Amino acid sequence: MGWRKFTRLAMAGAGATVMGIGGAAFYMYQDDQYTKRQFARVTAAEDWKARPTRPLPTRKQQLESLQQDEFDVLVVGGGATGSGCALDAVSRGLKTALVEREDFSSGTSSRSTKLIHGGVRYLQKAIMGADIEQYRMVKEALHERANLLDIAPHLSSPLPIMLPVYKWWQLPYFWVGIKMYDFVAGSKRIKSSYAISKEKALELFPMLKKDRLVGALVYFDGQHNDARMNLSIALTATRLGASIANHTTVVRLLKKSVKNEDGTATEKIYGARCKDQVTGKEFDVKAKCVINATGPFTDVIRQMDDSTLQNICAPSMGVHITLPDYYSPEQMGLLDPNTSDGRVIFFLPWEGRTIAGTTDTPCEVTNSPSPTEDDIQFILQEIKNYLNPDVEVRRGDVLSAWSGIRPLVKDPNKSDTQSIARNHIVHCSPAGLVTIAGGKWTTYRSMAVDTLDAAIPHCGLKPVHQCSQTDGLLLEGAHRWTPTMYIRLVQDFGLESEVARHLAHTYGDRAFSVAKLANMTGQRWPIVGRRLHSAFPYIDAEVRYACREYAITVVDIIARRLRLAFLNAQAAEEALPTIVSIMGDELKWNDKEKKRQLEMAKEFLLTEMGQTVNRASREKIPINLTKSELSDYIKRFNSLDTDKKGYISLNDLRRSLETRGYEVPGEQLHDILSEIDLNLNGQVELEEYMQMMAALKSGRIAHSRFAQLAQMAEEDQRSKKVIPVERSGGGL
């Protein structure tokens, strides 16, 4: 069947399907309460659209304000939703505070799929089941998708996503779905979706499996740097006057007895007892309204209000993995709508690498969610189903793996608390605690709007603006950003183009402030901007700037301010000594604190960024090397173990490098050794070395610096045994 003929048939079939659902869809559109609510709201006042000129207060000043001032609103939780609530409150003219137990975006908000989306699969359920609630949820998300792309253009961008089709009958079915997605988005549509032939699909996504491929569909969603977006929301709030503090824990809620009109007394919340995790000091923050926006930890705060309450959070764990850039085109994602167990897998380019996920598994709430080997293997197996056999999907190509906890909730406002809420819920307790839970990243702003709309009457607040002001309110860095702004950074400061692009797309119009902190390189070009790692465009100035943006720990830097831990855990570990040194200077750390921070960061990479499961995966590999390979590797091992101790130590590595004229810091030598030191005894035995070589052979690991050193040492030793021609007399 020709492509044109098939396309006509597909559209005819799609037309019949649309006729079948058209009445329901039109009814949904006419009856859409969300559209009416949006029409009734005022847009952002002109005062809020100007670039804020208030400098960022220091963390010390923020903590002083929290202790001395009285607030209308105290938000607990610094994720996307909590930061959104703080921004919504302060932009309405309410005196606002926010505290976060760890770092802004340290939880679920930094561990997403990085998509800004309406939810194609939710729309499918809405149409097939004539579900008006599901439809409204998608329409709301599509509005918020467009808004996020507008208010933070430096951090977000449209992304085409391909849906490959391997059965002829699926094309009209999927075509109807994505066209309805466009229809519901209306004027907020990014670009029109379209169908393409097999040849065009392979041109756009060369890694795609071509067997039985009949064509593909392409639709558009948004993509962003989730942790930086979250931080930008919080920074925008404090630019407008909110007092915010990370690494500040709520110890308990403050309550007082209030007399009612009938003479009875009621307990009312008037703030929270907080603890600064850096100094250990406890203090009270007084506020008329406390908003609980703690995601998976929702029930912890709710039970501070009432210890008898049942849990409403039903946490679900999603795992993602990071792969090298060659696994996907630079500007095309992939959606697998039919995995082996019915889950949806996304396969997306992001920050110069490829991310794949997510899984969806019930879990327990934890401060340190960790990826599992089963989830990693599931994702890798699903990827194999869609990629060309020429692309060998190797376990060793997993650069990082991380887990996020999605806080699904049961609605406490309903008598049936067994069912999971499809969207977010807002609940106001008798004592005055306002809880916002559920939802998703894309709808953080509308969740914040609903929360403040409920909190204002419930807590008797008197805002300057009764309606939300955040629709269209530009976030930190967006006001003067342009797509070509990076050129000025290159010309004015002498930065590499790649570095300048990164700064512009991360900090927006604040990138110039970052560039001013960059050190001279001592080279002709680039003039400034020393890279923290040769493979990534992150520079020294970003660490200094991050300390001014409330980064307190090294983990704050590698996980949220820079995305190095998410992109490549090993590279993040290699950059740690430099980052610790810069932060130590900025924050006046002593040697003991520097060591503590280094150990904390390594532990984070091990447990939360997949290094532990990567190591465990390697240990399970049988040593199936040939006799010839075993002989070669024993020679390489012995070339490093010159003292014939039976193991290789740090001194052995140092001596080998020094013979070739290299001076490597002790921290880097320790990192190289730790790659292979499976039993963590500070030395490498022959069995550990063979285990690593077997893992390299099987693809469980992609490369090893230790293996390269052993090979070079063996080559050096072999070359010394060869008698040069000039010494042999030139012949027999």
C-alpha cells in the first residue's frame, strides 16, 4: 500500500472516529469551567511585569526576617508547588515566608521527566470514557504549558516527540489522539502535530528500529531544566519581597487557643517552630496562615496539626536513567505508549545527553530515594525494543540513574478516601492548616492559585489583589533574555560559545552577573571561565554565584545548581575537589567541613544517583574471559603491581603516572581506585581487576580510567624490553 493512499485511508478512518466523539468533545469544550475561571481572573498587573531590582538578601538576612517579622503566609516546602504558592502570595500583596527542609527542588521537583506537558494519555482516557474531569485536567495543563514557555523562555523550549507506529491500523487511532491534543490546546498549541512516512521517521530519528515500521506521528510538548525552573520561581518570590530559607526544618506547628462567638475555645495555628540545619538554632516563624506544600511528606505536617489523621499520600516511585547523547537525536524525543507492562516510557534528549523513563512503582516515603536495578533493566529492555540493532544498548552506558517519589493522594475532602485523586487537592483543617497535595510539575502555578484562593477566606487574609497575578508573570532571568544573548557573553567576557550558551539558557539575563565572577583561564582563548569538568560547560563562576543563591552544600551544587549529578555521576565525582575548594573559600569552611561535605556528596552519588546499583551490577558479571585475555590482563595487573604484593595501591598508581611525567592529585587517584575497589579496602586485588575487565567486555561498564592506566603501564614495560635498532648495531 502506498504512503499517500494509506494517509488518505488513515484520515478517513480518523474522520469517522472524530465524528463519533465530536459531540462529547464539543460538549466538554462548551462546559469547561476552567476556561470560565481563567476568563474571570485578571492578568498580571503592570507593576509585577517589570524586572525586579531588589537584590537577593543573604541567607543570614532571610533568617533574621523569618525570626523578627510577622507574616500573612508561611509556606512549608520549597518544591515547585511550595515556591509557586510563595510567589502567588507575595504577588497578591501578602507578606510571605517560605522554609524548605533541604534545598529548593531537592525532592520530586528535580527528579521529573523534564517535560512540560498536558498529558496525551490522560486526554485519551477523557475522550474514550467521556470523562469531563480528566478533560479539564488536560486543558488546564495545556494552558499552564503555554504559560511556562512564555514566562521562562530561557529555561524551557518546545520539543517534538515521535510516536513510531509498527501496525497500520494504529496510525489513524494515534492520529486522532494527537489531533485532539492540538484541538484542546486551541490557541495555546505549540505547533501542529503531523504524520510522517517510514523514510522520514528514520531520517529524523536514525537510531529507530526499521523492521515493520510503517510510519510515525510527531506532536509537540515543552521541556525544561526542572531544578533551575523551581529555583527561579523561589528567587522571583524573594525578589518581590518574600523571605525564604532552605535547609530549615519545621519542628512543630505553633498553636494558640482562640475563643469563638459562642464562648467555646478552638486551637488555631499561628506559625511554626523551625530549625536552621546549618547552625542548629531553633526559632519561631509567626504567620496567620500556614500552607503545607511538602509533596511526599504531606502527612508529616498534617499529623503535626492532628496526630490522629490517617495518611492521604500514596507515594509512587519513578526511575529515570541518563545515557550518552548518541542514543537520541539532538531535537527529537520518543514516546513508547505500549511497554511490556502497560507503562509509558519517554526517551528524550536533555542537556546534551539522553534521559529515559519513567517507571511507576508503589514505595515508602524516604529522604533518599534510590533507583533499583530492576527498574533500570526494565527501561533498558524497553529501549531495545525501539532502537536499531546497530545501537547496542549496554548497561555500562547508564551514566546516572535517579528516583523521584510522585506524591499521589487520596482526597480528605471526600468520604471515600480509598480512591486516588486524579488531580491536586486543597484541604483546610479546622486549626487553619492549608494543605496542597497531588498534581504535577506542569500545573504548579494553577495549584498555587487554588491554594491561595482557598487560604485567603479560610484564614481571613487581606491581600492587595484578590485574584492571582502570576499568569504571565516573568520568572527570574526572563525579562531581558533573547535567543542571541549568549553572543554578547562571548564578545564581552571572552567565554567559549558552548559555555556562553549554557549560561544564557540557565540564568537568562542574570548570566552577566555570573560571568563577572569567572576567573581568568591563563590561555589565549577562552579568556575567562575555567571548566569544572572538561566534558561539560559548567564553570567556576557558577559555584560562586550558587552560594549567593543559597547553595549550602556540595550536593546543592552538583544536583540542583548544576545538573552534573543527573547527567553523569562519575563526572560529578571527578569535579568534587574543585567544587569543594571554591565553596570552602566562599563559605569559609575549615578542613574538617570540607572533608564532611566531600563525603556527603560522594554518598549522595552512590545512593541517589545510581553509583551503588552500577557497582552491584558489575559484581554480578561472571568472569567469562578467554585464556588469552586472562593472560594479557595478568600482565597488565603485574605491570602496576611492581612490588609483587598481590594488589595495587594508590602509591602504585602514583608511581606509574609519575614515570610518564604526570602529577595527579591524591583525590583523583583515590577516585580512580574507587572505580574498581569493590570491597572498599583501599586496594585492588587481581580478582577485582578481572571482574572489571569482564564488565567492560560485556558492556556493563563503558570505560574505566583504571583499565587505561593498566594498559599503558603494560605497554611501557613491553617497550623497555625491546632492544632499539641503534643499540643492536643495525642488524645481525
